[in-house]
Amino acid sequence: MTPLEQYIDGWRAHDVAAILSALTPDCVVTESFGPIYRGHERVAFWVSKWIAEDGRVINWTVHDIRSFPEVEIAEWTFHYTWRGKERSFDGGTIAHLREGKLSYLREYATTAVLYDWRGEWRAF
């Protein structure tokens, strides 16, 4: 299992310790919603607060993951609930590795539902 897969499995299990075990102590995690979390203490606070506010991963489906000695990239669909609302979006992750752990992780999210373009754009 790759470090990125370990990180994602920690989220699926709502397990703060498992998430932190995939990250270097001085990690930088940039969430697709905008916040940046620096280091284990901030990541632990974020994850704990998200779970306490009814955050639950329903499913985090990885469609493609590529691992290289210093980088991992993945495409995925994230399905979750937070504060009583169920949501889902497609996204991707670029992660840098150091000594077998994630030292930098940045998530990107689609801004609308994906569709095959046929000459007309959908309204936002």
C-alpha cells in the first residue's frame, strides 16, 4: 500500500492516527476547499474538528493512482457528509514523498459535474 493509499484509508476509517502515520511531522496539506494545514498538530486538529462536526467519509473511490519514488498522483471521487449534508465531487491529488511518507499533499476538485461536451455548455 502506498503512503497516499494509507492516508486515504485513514480518512475512510475516520482514524486520525492512521492519517498522521502517512504524513511527515512537518507535512503541508492543502485541501481542495482552500485551507492549508502545516504539521501533525494542525492536521490532527482539522481532522478531529471535521469529524466532530459530523464529517463522515461515505466513500473515497480512487480511480487511478501512480506512484514514483518522490511523487504520487491520484484521481478519485470523494463522497461524504458534513454538517448533515451529503455531497460528492471528483478530484485529484499531487503528493510529494520523503522517507516513505507524504511531506506535501495538494488536492484539486472539479467545480461542476463532469459531462461529455456536445457543442453546448451547461449552466453553472
